[in-house]
Amino acid sequence: MYPDRVVSGMRPTGALHLGHYHGALKNWVKLQSELPCLFFVADWHALTTHYDDPSIIETSTWEMVIDWLAAGVDPSQSTLFIQSRVPEHAELHLLLSMATPLGWLERVPTYKDQQEKLADRDLATYGFLGYPLLQAADVLIYRASQVPVGEDQIPHIEMMREISRRFNHLYGKEKGFEEKAREAVKKLGSKRSKLYQELRTKFQEQGDDEALAQAKAMLDDAQNLSMIDRERLFGYLEGSRKLILTEPQALLTEASRLPGLDGAKMSKSYGNAIALREDKDTVIKKVRTMPTDPQRVRRTDAGDPGKCPVWQFHLVYSDDATRQWVDKGCRSAGIGCLECKQPVIDAILREQQPMLERAQQYIDDPSLVRAIIADGCDNARKLAQDTMRDVREAMGLGY
């Protein structure tokens, strides 16, 4: 069994906005203090939809890493790297493609959905069809146990699990595996050996998931086992295979409640976003010109906060007392729309202040960012090379 590890990535398609912060980065900052985390710039993924204009990728990559650092992602706690600097991702993608059924890729919900949404681009390419497989390689190469995703990404994680399971089934054969596994069982000691065998039988004959979880927990606690014996026993539990790739779990991220300035999803392409490092005057201007409840034509007209995009910002940024003041003031026309917007402006500026301060040192000295990424790429590559050694050997390419 491999240690718990979190892997997540973002495509470099432009400056990050507050929607990215509340939807993903805030969670990354929390996770990095709980588990080993690897966060990567998915530059190859950017090419799946922007292959005809790759000019934005380089600038966006460095800007995005500065945004991560500004948001509080800490290179002393997390590994930050660029996907294309770890070529093992591409090698695993290629090798996995040899055994992944075409139908699995075609049934991914986002495949047809994105083709419809991005109808202005020609996405009838192998790269676009195969991007969920590249995504699987990005995660499986680090034997990640958890991947933070929104609900819409769950089918991708399920597919990663199926790919991992299929790979282990096809290639997890080890000469004399059963014999070696039985020898490893003896090393558990008589009491634990007996329990292990009972739990294994329960799972294999009755499909008892609780028995499987109990056996895995017991193996995690067994101090006297070597890594290879432990791995054999995990494989022996579920059948007669050696586990080469692990099956990642989806770590559900709470959906961001922060919409765009017009109430639709925040997106730079919709022109309704506030950048993570937007300057103060622009933030003030953008919030002040936000549309409000269309019923409030004059200052004396009563409004309904539920119909106003500004209220959605109050739900994210304001405390209960402020929200009550807004609700009462709006419905009674006791406050005007500009008064209502001021606490939101203050809260956004307060949130951005430490981000701007953290970013400044990297803007002043870009070599710091390059050094963080170079170290991260080295660390990520070592982990990736370990996995690829096992994968090549399993597929008969270890010569």
C-alpha cells in the first residue's frame, strides 16, 4: 500500500480570478497542511483545446504559479511543478492507451458536452478524445490516494479507478505470486495470519467490503513487513495480483458559491470576473457597476436581495449582522445599492491584501518562481520514475 497523497492540476489559460480561489485554491491551502500534496500546471492539457494558439501558455503558466503562491500555496509544504517537465506523464499516457477501450473515452460526459460548448473550435482530435486518459496518467503516476474535484469531475475519477483496476488485472502478475504471498502471510504472526485469511475469504466469497477495509487497516499497522510484502498482501486480498497502480478516491470540493459580477458563472471570457490580483481601483469600479435587482429603478424603490447578484457576494463575504442589515435595508428601501455594495468592496480588498503582498516578491524577482518550479519538477520526477520502473517491468519493457 502506498502512502496517502493528493494530486491536482490547473490548465494555464489566463490569470486566475476569485472564483478559482473560492472553488479550488482555498481548498489546496487547507489540504497542504493535512497531507503530502502535488499541484501541477497542466500545460499539455491546455493544448487539448488551445492547440491552434499556444502563445498564451508560457505567460499564463508563470502568472498562474504566482497566483497560487499569492493565495497561500506553500512550496515548503507542497510540490509545485509543470506537467510537461515530467515526461513520464506522457509515457504512462501512451502505455495506458494500449489497453484502454475506446468506448471508455467516448462515454466521458464532458467529451460531448465540451464539443458542443466549444463549437467554434475543431475538437475532433485524438488529443481531445484522450485527455481523460492523460488526466488519469497525471494522477496514477503518483499513486495518489485522493484527488480534490467538484461533482462534475467524479466520472473522470471513476474512470481513473477503472483504468487502474484494468491495468493491475492485466499486468499485475508476478512469477510465483501466490507462493510469495503465502510466505508473506506467515510473517504476520499466527494470530494476525489467521485473521488475515478469514477476512480475505469473507471479501472474496461474500464481497464483504467491511472485511476488506479491516484487513487493509491491519496491514497498515503491521510494522514487520517489507514494502514489497505489504504490496503483495494487498494484491492477494483482492485476488491474485500485485497492485502496481492505486485507485484514487474523489475528494469532494464544496462548489464555489461565488458567481460572476452578473450572477452567471465567473469567467474571464464572460467579462464578469475579478482577478485574484486585481488593482484596488478596478475592484471598486467593477463592484460599484454590478447590476442589481431590476425592480429597484429609483433609490426609493424597495428591492428583493434574492434577485440581486450583489446578495450572492454578501453570502460569501459578509457576516450575519451585515446580511441582516442588507436584507432589511433593501426590502424597505432604507439603503441604496451603492451603500449595499460597500461592505462587499471592503471584504474583497481585505481578502486580496495578503495575496498582493505575497505576490510582490515573486513579481520583483521571477527567478524565485523558476527555482520553486525546478525543485518541484525534480521531486515529482523522482516519484514518477519509481512508478514507471514498475509499469515498464510489468508490461515486459524492463530490459
